[in-house]
Amino acid sequence: MDLTDRTVVLTGATDGIGRVLALRLAGRVGHLVLHGPQPRSAMAGLLDGLGGRVTYLTADFGHLDQIVRLGEGIRAAVDRVDLLVNNAGRAGTPRREVSADGIEATLQTNYLSTVVLTTALLDRVGRVLDIASATHLSAKLRLADLGLAGPGYSGVGAYAQSKLAIVTYTCWLAGRLDGPTAEAASMHPGIIQSGLLAGMFSIEGDPPSRGADNILSVAGRPESINGRYFDESEPARPNPLALEPAVQSELMDRTAALLSPIGVDPR
Ligand SMILES: NC(=O)c1ccc[n+]([C@@H]2O[C@H](COP(=O)([O-])OP(=O)(O)OC[C@H]3O[C@@H](n4cnc5c(N)ncnc54)[C@H](OP(=O)(O)O)[C@@H]3O)[C@@H](O)[C@H]2O)c1
């Protein structure tokens, strides 16, 4: 996909990989819609330096009602979303945290909120690119306890499960889309130095520019990427669980149940 003159929505544009990606996209695409949890006034350092047409919208992924409003705000701003990059994400925390919606916070931020936003934009989206993580490869889905209330919670485990959920969702969604005009893929952006990486792992990462370039490389692929998973910029195999129809189906049923209080059913 040639991104020139396209409308691109990017979540989590205020820091790390997303911030560099915003800088790369600004002035190159037709209309860049950026999301962050920070108020616009706090983002002047980023936004004032961006060329081209830019819209900035705020929402905390820890509050589902804010994601519903974010979807409405994007719909009001654009008729079409050629590319939706679902990049916003957080680290798992050492102690289990619960959001204002009563849901395990990492699952909500990294998975449920992304599903809500994608569902809100689905009738006008071209390419959905969900930023997952290679940690999903060794994860399992606790389908009967997605909120990890039972024994054995860990921050890395919660993060990895949330990323397996988004990869599984992406594979499920790809099966519902019609390929040429609408498609969904997920990817691992690399091991990248960021607040998120430092929040979970004591390892050095590559600079955020590498993650941004990997996302640009996948987002710009000319062929259909519907249902694909990428490790950095190369096609790779996702966790086999993500491809199992029974797992996808149960995940979507449980996702719908978690989202029923806000009246969203992604199925
Ligand atoms: N870094 C890695 O090695 C790595 C590896 C695999 C996958 N990833 C994925 O890549 C994506 C970007 O991560 P990153 O490394 O660039 O991390 P980052 O520097 O921490 O950036 C994460 C972005 O998400 C936003 N965000 C976090 N919590 C949010 C919330 N509750 N509501 C709304 N926005 C929120 C952050 O906003 P503020 O910072 O402004 O609060 C920031 O803009 C994530 O999905 C992450 O899981 C990263």
C-alpha cells in the first residue's frame, strides 16, 4: 500500500515506537489522526513539529467509555481510514491491577480497547495492523479466566496473554474481512528500547526508529496481508492457538461478554 495521501490512524503516538512513527508519517500521508492518553496541551512538543494535516485525539485505554468516544471522534474527523495502526500498549504490572471497568488492566489496554476501537471503525477501514509482541508465542489463553483472577498471575504473563488475544482476534477478524478492500494483520515490532520494555525486561532494545520502520515496512506492503503475522518486517507463524477456530470463537464470545456493559459486540 502506497501511504501517500492516505488517511492513517495511529494509537499510542505519544511515546516510544508510536512517537517516531508519527514523525515518519506526518507530511507523507494525506491525513494523520494521532491518539494518545495525554491532553493535547501536553503534546505540543510533538504536534507543533508535525507537517501536513494532523488531528490529535485523547483517550485512556483503561476506560472503555473513552474508547467509544475516541471511535466517535475519529468517525467525525474522517470518512475513511486507509490504515489503522493499533499500537497503544502497556506493560504488565507486577501486581494484578483492575481498570475502572472492573477488568484486568493489561487485558483491557492491550486487547479489549483495541477491539472496541477497531469495531467502531470497521465499516470504513482498509488495512488494520495490530501491534502485538513475540511474547505471545509462548503464551496461553486462559479463556475461562481472561482477567487472570486465579492463581499464577505475573506481569509478563498478563502482557503475553493480552498479545496472544490480539493476535487471535486479528486472525479471526481477517476471516471476516474480504481481503482486497479490508484486511487485518498483526506483528511483532522488534525488541525496542522504550518505557514499556524497561517496565518488564532488563534487556537492551533497538532504537524506536527500528520499530517504526518495521511497522512502515509491513503497513506499506503492496500485496494483501490479510490474516498474516509478521516478526519485524518478515512474515512469520503466529502461535498456533491463534489460528484455531474453536479458540477464536470462544475468545470472541468471552470478549463480547466483557464488552456487553458498553453495548459493543464485535462478532
Ligand atoms: N518495545 C518493545 O520491545 C516491544 C516489543 C513487542 C511489542 N511492543 C508493542 O509495541 C507497542 C508500542 O510500545 P512501545 O515499546 O513504543 O511502548 P511505549 O514507549 O511505552 O509507548 C506506548 C504508547 O501507548 C500509550 N499508552 C500506554 N498506556 C495507555 C493507555 N492506558 N491509554 C492510552 N494510551 C496508552 C503510551 O502513552 P504515554 O506513554 O504517553 O502514556 C504510548 O504512546 C505496544 O503495543 C507494545 O506492546 C513493543
